[in-house]
Amino acid sequence: MKKDKIRVGISHGDINGVGYEVIMKTLMDNRMMELCTPIVYGSPKVAAYHRKALNISNFSFNHIRSASEADSQRANIINCIDDNIRVELGKSTQIAGEASFIALEHAVKDLKEGKIDVLVTAPINKDNIQSEYFNFPGHTEYLSDAFDSHNHLMLMVSGSIKIGVVAGHVPIAEVPSKITKGAILKKLRTIQHTLEQDFSVKRPRIAVLGLNPHAGDNGLLGTEEQEVIIPSIERAKEEGILAMGPYPADGFFGSSEFNRFDAILAMYHDQGLIPFKAMSFDNGVNYTAGLPVIRTSPAHGTAYNIAGEDKASADSFRNAVYLAIDIFKSRSIYQEISQDPLKKQEIEQPTVDEDVDLTQEELPEDI
């Protein structure tokens, strides 16, 4: 396993939101430096602006030009942005969207090249970041494309619950068309693998929610459960996945039945994220499962309404850093124990005299 401190890359997100606030509040705790080497991809000028707005006087970044220059005892920052950039707290601006993408692009490049070990992304505005270079619903889809991974899954994680969704950032009117046997089975396989590899859970139990009210009520309120979801669950069981359901979402969360499972697969975004954020808004983490790399983010958004007011909680972002570190360690262990302990050996064949005829009768009896 890697013994050096984990290099945590951090993209600064939307410069007009609470990104820098939660980043600095997290890194102000010197104990964080004992766990990792943080490297922020952003702008020292923007960071200074937020420091002044928040009246933070006991924290500063170590300015570096590349990840290789990072000081393992300091919070480091790489300048990716034009120094003439303008911060307008609480506003969605085109320049803020451009700055979000540029920082993300730099961080992803270093992640691909192994210059950082994990990536934690501060919140972006999914609208103002759109451009000819970023044409995705969010981080999850962008990273899936960047790393050519087709098995990605948005997995919301907290201490008590993990929820993934089949149909993520899509309009609600398009949800039924996204609920297919292939999509459900693919997500179940991804959840199974990530629970084993990234969370060290053996034989995980996965709950599957229904799409319709009361899980269709035997076809009375919809047939997707009978025609699509149940057959998908049965197929998953044949593959050794402990998938169970489909459960009616309201009763499932209302009765605390979710506590019996290691993870939950919801059918669409709000079905999974509303209960998750109701329970874990301040400390939950968004994890992109199914990628060859590790990426986490806080569960909240840009929070323009409180930007620069020193009201943002850093708990979710701090937990995103912790989770990225934990998953990195878990993957390292998983890779070690998954390797074949019996290495193949080249065995030299004994030389046999061509004149000697080893018949069965001439062999020793104890062979």
C-alpha cells in the first residue's frame, strides 16, 4: 500500500458561491495536514477576496505552480485563472462558470497523470458552466466521459445511508424511458462492486425501490415493477448480488427499513436525494462510483444566498475529503488482497536420458 500522504486535489467550484468558504474552513484545521496534502486548483486572488469577506486572518495558502511543488505540511493552491477575474458574491456569472471549468479541467488532467491521488470538487453552477467544452448535466457525467467509464453511478453517502439512482440528472418526464432492465442491472453491479472495493463491505445487501406509488400495487398503479424492476432483481440474484425489493419509497424510508441495507438503489433523482438530504444535508457526500479514479464532493450546492456571510457549514466538504481518503485506502487494500498470492514460477523440466524408458512398471510404487 502507498505510504506517502495522499494528495487531495480540490477544484474550487463557482467563485461566487460558498466553495472557498468551505474549503478554507476545512483546511484551517491543521490536523487535516496529518491525513493528506491538499492542493487547490483555483485562484490565490479569489481566495484572498473570500478570506477578506469572511474576515479570516489565521489562514493562508502556499502558492505553487504545479502539484509536484506541493508542501506536505501546508494547504497549497495552484493558480489556474486569469488574475483579472471578478468575484460577484451570490451571483451566477459567465466568468464564474468559465473559472469553474478551467479549474476542474486542470485538476482532472493532473488526476489522469497521477500527480494527485483523489479529487474533491467544490460546488458548481450547472447552468453557467455550460459551454462548447462542458456540455454535461454535472460533474458525474463530465468525469464519466473524461475517464471513458460507462458504469458511473452517483452515490450519496453518509454515516447511516448510501443511495444511488438509476436515472440521475434527467427531466422527470424522461424518467420512465430510462428505467430499463439493462440500466437497473448495470447500476446494481456498480453498487455491488463499489461496496466491496471502496467500502470494504462483504456480501452487501442492496434495497431496490419501486418507480410507482406503492411499488405499483401489483400493476394497479403502474407496470414497471412487474415488467422491468422485478426481472432485473431476479437476474441480479442469479449473478450473486443480494438485491431485494422493489420497496415502496414512502414506507421504506418512513419505517426506517433502510437501516437493514448497505445501500439503496432509487429509480430517479428526487426519489433518492430528497430523503438523503432530509437526513444528511449538512454532512452527506456525493461520490461518483464506478470510475477508475476517486472523486467526491459535498452534498450541497453553491448556496449563493449565504455566500460571503460566514454561514456555510464545512461539515459536508470536510466529510468529502475524509471519504476520498478512506476510499483510496480501501481500494489499495482491495487491490492487494485481490492479487493472486501464488505467483507463477517457471519450473525447469528435468533432463531425461533418451535411452531410459520410464515405463509404469519401472516407477517406484509410492509415486
